[in-house]
Amino acid sequence: MSSTRWPLRAALACVASCVLCTSASAQAAPPFPALLKQAQASAPRLALGVAETRAAEGQAVQAAARPNPTLGLVVENVAGSGPYQDFERAETTLSIEQPLELGGKRAARTSAARADLAAAQARAALGQVDFARDLALAYADAEAAQQRLAIARDGVDLAQADARAARLLVDHGKEAQVRAVQAEAGLATARAELGGARAEAETALARLGALAGAPASYAAVAGGLLDAIPAAAPSEPAFSPAIAAARAERDAAERRIAVERARRTPDLAVSFGIRRFQDEDAAAAVFGISAPLPLFDRNRGAVATATANAQAAQARLAMAQAEQDGDRRAATAQVAAADQTLDASRQAQDAAAETYRLARIGYDAGRLPLSELLAARRDLIAARGRAVDIKLARVKALADLARAQGRLPFGDQP
């Protein structure tokens, strides 16, 4: 059995070193926890959440600002006819006007802005968890593709060994020429699968680098995620970023109702000024007050829109709460199923390796036909590939479970 396993171990050992030589600027991705920490400062998706939070902070500061006063200068009774041809009878008024917000507009606006900031912060926290999940899946995809590439290399090595054995038997007259042709066809198929596995690995590494915000594409991954044993998770989530984000969105939507209702109250504009009478060389104070008449626009449509948006936000919160428990239960079941399937796949892989070893011995001794050897080799390669697929499914289930429990998968908890 050891004779069939050493090619896979050798291929796994040389994949990273061989691929690293493809580009001088390429480098291997570190283990997942280290990559997750690096990505906190380089990932475009996380930068988006930070920028949105800063924008909400700016809006909160702006919402607390009072309306600016208006400075006015009016010159009357000039550039006319008769006694008003010049500035001898000019009346010059210098005034300042201050809008006064009524109906609690500023308080409502400030409260809504603070709620929007809390919602932005909650979305950023949810984005952290979602990003960690997606990064874990991308890393596992790259690691799985790397292992499939090693399996494909191993498959080529085994196919070459089978072809040499078949050619040796043909040369000694113990096999027909067609057996050598069949073995060469199997070798060509293995080489084609190797090309496909190489392209798959390059694609997975490129996607991982783009998601992590790496300056250059990775040439390999350090690995370890497919076989990782995550820390024990709590049976019940202490905090759910998805529910927190939905609740913050609901609160912000409700605050905007108060803002639109406050806008129905007309604002006052109070003014004070000094008027200068040129012909009498005198001055007098000027006072004024004005307010719009709410005859046509009572802001009813905006209030109705804000109310409907709040109802929709409440519905999204209810959906998030309803989905939370279901997602957690489903992910837990998927993890248990993946663990069981993984144990079975390991047994199947060991059995396939032993079958191939015995088939090779039997073929070399002339007791088994070439078709049996080729079938055993295909079964061995397929078993190894299925084991990788099951490990990948297990990582996805663990990542989904961590998201449902509000945790970062496979990394240090915040």
C-alpha cells in the first residue's frame, strides 16, 4: 500500500515548490488565520464597509448642524426718474435672517442620522463575517485545486508506470499490441486531466488573491484548512450579525418616519436689520418674520413612503430571525454528515489503493488483464478526488455554521 501512496505525497510536496517558480513576483498564501488578518487591511470588500461607516459618521455630524443665517443688503429708490435719479433719496437696508426649525426637525434628523450610523456599523460587522466565510471558501477551493493537481500528477506517474509495464509485456510476447495502445491512451487521458487540474488551480488561486486584495496572484497556498479541526462552537449564538443588522435597519427606518412627519410643520424665518434713509440722514430698525403656508404640500407622500419602508424593514427583521435558527440547524447537520462521509471516503480510498496495488501485482504476474489494472487506477484516482470534494464540502458546512453563529470561521475570534 505504501508503494501507491508515495507518489501522491511526493506530488503534494513538489506542487508548491514547482508552482512558486512560475513567477518571480508570485508568493504562497499564508495559512488561513494569517491571511484573514492580512485581508482586514487590504480586501476591497472590507474597505467598502469602512468607507460606508465613515460616510454615515459624516452624515451624523452634518445632521446636528443648525441652518445658516442669511445676510442681505437692499438698496431702494435709486436709478429711477425725477428725484430718484441718483442716491439722494436712497433707502439702504442691511439685514440678517435666521431660519428657525420647528416641530422637532433637528432632533428627529439627528436621531435618524445616529440610527443610520448604527445601521452602517452593523452592516460592516455583518460584512466582516460574510467576508471571512467567503475567504475561507476561496482558500479551501484553492487548497482543493492544489490537491487535485497533485492527484493528477500522481495519476500521470501511475499511468506512465502502467504503460511501461504493458509495453514490457508486449515486447516479451505476453500481451497483444493493442494493450500497449490502450495503456498509452490511458496515459494521454491522465495528461489531459493534469492540464485541466493545473488550469483549475490557477483559477482558484487568482480568485483567492482578488478576494484578499493581494498585490499579486498567489502561486500556492500553505494549506491545512481542508483538514482543520475548528474550535468548539457554542450551541447557541450569543450574537447574530445578520439579526443585528436587520434590527438596526428597522430602527433607522422608523426614525425616518419622525423626520418626514416633522417636515410637515412650517419653519419660521426671523429677520432684523438697519435701514438708512439717505435724504433725511436717518436710520431705523427693521424687523420681520415669515413662514410658508402649508396649503398644497403637507409631505404626505414622504410620510407614507417612510412608513412603508419601516414596515419592509420590520419584515426583513422577522425574516432574519426566522432564518437564523434554520440556518444554524442546517449547517450543524451538514457538518455532521460531512464528518461521517469523510470517514467513509477515507476507507474507500484505502480500499482503492489496496485494490490498485494488488491489480498491479496481478498484471505484472500475468494473472489479470490490463483492463482490470486500468479500472483499478481510475477507481483510485476517483476515490482520491472524492475525498477532496468531501473535505471541501465539510469546510463549507463549517463556514456556514460559523456564520450562523456570528463567528469568524477557522480564525481568531474578534
